[in-house]
Amino acid sequence: MKIEKTVKYISGLAKQLQQEMSMKNNVAGSLKNEINTNSKSILENIKDGNNEQATYASLNGNIPAGVVEKNISVFGADGSSVEADRDLPLEFSAINIGFININYGENPSAEFDESLTFYPNNKDIPEVDSKLLSDINAMSALRHVLELEFLIEKMSQSKSPNIKIGFVDGNLYPNFALSHITNIAFKQFLYKRLDEIARKIINLSKNNTYIISYNSNPNSVHISSKLKGKYAAELNDSGVFENLLNINERSDIFTEIPEEEISELKPVSFSFIKNYKELSKIEFLNGSINNEVMNKILPIIISQVEKGKGYPKILIESHEHAVISQSDRAALNTLIEKELNFLNINYTTSQKQQSKQTRNI
């Protein structure tokens, strides 16, 4: 790679970004004035926290975080995977889910756990066959479903009398992966599992137990795409609420109404939170959390972000517990080679792979 040409190209991109940031700051200021001026304008297909038609006035419902409760229990789950390797004669994939529960207050404690499953031929999910192993979106969606199921199982078993809040990384539903799965039967299988997950989350919410997803610096356009002003098209939701919220404040709760009469999944509601580092979007099942509950759990979310120095501590810990490191993968390859040799199975990787491992000069 030619360094001089690369530096010149990167420098040009940086200057372009500087101009775009300056433009967006000006646009955001103008949009804020427009929102205040047109408070009665409608946000089409968006409901607010009162389950009413949202207007521009709903965007100014800034709610500050209160004092965090003394006795709380936080839970987190995250996943990691080993993808099927086309250079190995053994076709398999593995998904590892890491879990952590931290109890704060009068009886502090912590619990760690993990769940490791292999595919195909897994007795719990026989729908995953060797053909699905190479479908990245299918396995990604499955991993997300397993994260939610493991989190729900562990939270349901908790005997803590505290308010309980479970954190999931990213979106509540694996929307992108689901939309790109080509195996219709497997997609319907995942929808069925997610429908059962939704039922359990709603039931948990009746017992002071709540599950949210935390989306760091979201690129969503749920709200910005519904704004009618001339500035709206220049910003995403983060750009809008970054200028409407102060630090440690949240927006109203919003629910996007799907255009279809029948949706495969239960609707998701969301609220935007501005912490001292960035804007984040909190997602949860519509009907599981209202404004009163959100006011109660907002200080907990903010507290977790501060403990994690910008990102929820519980998610950092669950990720560390779930991650399959490079040393783990190397050990797995060594184990595979040992077992194949023990059974006198000779194999070689592809010539492409071998060429990458050999220096020709």
C-alpha cells in the first residue's frame, strides 16, 4: 500500500467529515427551533408514552434521572460464536452465552454463568442443520434468541426481592438478521421462539422484573424520518435528541406503529437517553414498561453507564464472560486435529488457506 496516497485520501475524508459535522450542528439548532415552533405538528405512525398520537410537543418531554434505589438487581447476557470452517472436514458451529447478575444494596453479591451449545444435531434445536451453518444471518439471529432465552430463564429463577432489570446488547429483536434469512421455515421457527419470549417478558414485568436492550449511539430514523421540516432529512434520531436532551435526561416513550395490519412480532417501544458520553436508545416490549416504570429504572441505567465509564457495566461483564478468544479458537483447532489424527483421518486445508500460512519470500 502506498503510504503517501493513503494519507492524502484519509486527509480528504477527514476534511469532508469536518464539514458534515459543522453542517449537522447548524441543522440541529434550526430543527430544535422548528420543533418548538410547530408543537402541534403530528409525528405520523408514532404513539407517545400516553399511547396517543405523538406530536412535536412529545419530543420536548425531557425527563431527568432521579436517585437510584439502594437495593437493585441487574442482569446481563451476551453471546459469542464459532462459525463453521469450510477448511475442516467437521461441519459444526458453537454458540456461547455469557450471563452475569449483580445485586447492589444491603446484600451485595454476584453470579456468573454460561451456556455453550453445538450445532447441528443439537437435541434442543434440531432445526439447525448443516446447510444453516453457513448462513451468517440465521446463526446471528439464533444467537440473539438464545441470549434472550437464557437471560429470561436466569431472571425467572432469581429470588431477589429487589427491582430487577435485565440488559441486552443492541436491538431487542435481531431485525437485520431476520430480514435477510432465506430459509423461511427457520425464520418462522425464530418468530415462534420470539413470540414466546415476548409472552415471558410481559409476565416478568408484572413482578417488578424488566428487560431492556441498550443501543449505543443508534443510527435509527424512527423519529427523524417522521419529521416534516426541511431539516429532518439531514439527521438521524441521535442527531435529533442529542440537541433536545441534557445529560442524564430521557425522552418520552415512543412506539412506532407498523404499516401492516398484522405484525409477526409484538411491537417494540423505545426511549432515548443522553448520558455523559453519548446518546443511547433503550428498547423494550410495548406494554412491559410505562413512563412510571421508566422513571424508576432510568437512574439504574445511568448508574450502570457511569460504572462502565460510558457503557453499561453489566453488558461489559457479560461480554467478557461470553467471548470466545483467539486462544480458545486455537485450542479448539488443536483438539480437532488431535481427534482426527487419533482416528487416522488425514485431511488438509484448502490450498488458499495453506498459501496464507506459508511465506514464499
